[in-house]
Amino acid sequence: MQPTENGMWATASATPVFEQVLGRHADAVFGKVDTEAQLGLAGGFGISSIPTLMVIRDGIVRYAQPGVLPEPALEQLITKARELGMDEVRASVAERGGPVPSGGA
């Protein structure tokens, strides 16, 4: 899977809440990863518990936590991810000495 310009990924096990929220956000990219088949991807993102929910925007992980969120919390997370000022996020990553992916906001 590759991030797109819209830049949000969420990875989680299939749950009714995840499926409901997925249907309301056609502009975001949602994906489910088989961590047993994709060991390198799982290791690269430090996934050690299933399910793990992640939000990645412009190639930068903005949220990564094991577990399932209730629907209102998942909606709030998506809203916050959209509202992020990515220029500030990239500057913060650069200050810490991390790689800064380029990409649209």
C-alpha cells in the first residue's frame, strides 16, 4: 500500500465501527494490513498488537495506538488529522533530526 496525496491511512481490524466510519470518509485512504503476511511492514511501523490504528498524513505517522476506538473518538481523530498544519509538523520532525517526507498538505 502507498499513501496518497490525501494522505491518511488507518489500519485496523475489521470492526463494525471501522466499517461505518470508512463509509463516511471517501476522501481518506483506509487500509487493512495482514501483519502476518506483511511482517516487514508491521515491523517497520512497530506494530506489536492487533488491532493497531494508525493515521499517516503526508508520509508522517500522526497517530499509532493499539486497540479499537469508539465511533465518536475515531471521527474526532479523523477531523483532527485533517486540521493539522503539516508545515509545522514537518518543521518539528526536522528539529528532532528525523527524515521529513515531502508532500501536499
